[in-house]
Amino acid sequence: MTDTQRSSAPHIYNALTFNDLADWGVQPDCTAGPSKSSGRLLFKGPNNEPETGLWVVTPGAWPLSIPRDEFCHFIAGRATYTRDDGEVIEVRPGTCVHFNAGWKGTCVVHETLRNVYMLR
């Protein structure tokens, strides 16, 4: 854990280029890839609520089921999220998305994604 994460207000400077990332492994249910994740946890509260951090993931595809409300601010890369009912959400740098708990579909990462997230 860095000093900025031990702060009274945990933070990361230069989230776009920050590279002190932990290896979070290969996406276990990839249908194309392999897609590999890394990131940095900023904060995790009691019972893991809320949780916030920086997530980086390489190209690949996998089914997605969002267990908790999740807000994402995509700061690099490109991906397509397709909900089971056919709704398509294209993400690129600057896109903000709120996924409601229970959202189901697929994620296809076309270019390595970098995303600041918050789960609750």
C-alpha cells in the first residue's frame, strides 16, 4: 500500500499513467483472449462496501454479471458491453457508465482498458 492510499483521502496521482499495479490475474471465464487484469485498490470499506480503485484489462471477451452497483469512468482503451437484451454500450476514454446490480451481458475489450471504478 502506498502513502497516498494510507491518506485520510486515498488517492492516485496521474491515473492515466500510474503503473504501480498489482497483478489480478487472467479473466477466468474468457471466451476470447486471454484477458489479463491488473489494478490498484484505493479503498475498501467494511464488508467490501464501498470499494474503489483503478482497473486495467487487456483485450479479450467474457460473460459479465454485475453483482453490485458499479460506476466506471473509462480513461483509456475501447470496449463494447452488450446486455443480454441486446443493448450495446460502446466505451472509450471519457465514458462514464453506471451498471446496476444484476446487469448481465458480455464485455469485449478491443484495446487495453483503464478504468476508475466504485462498487457499492
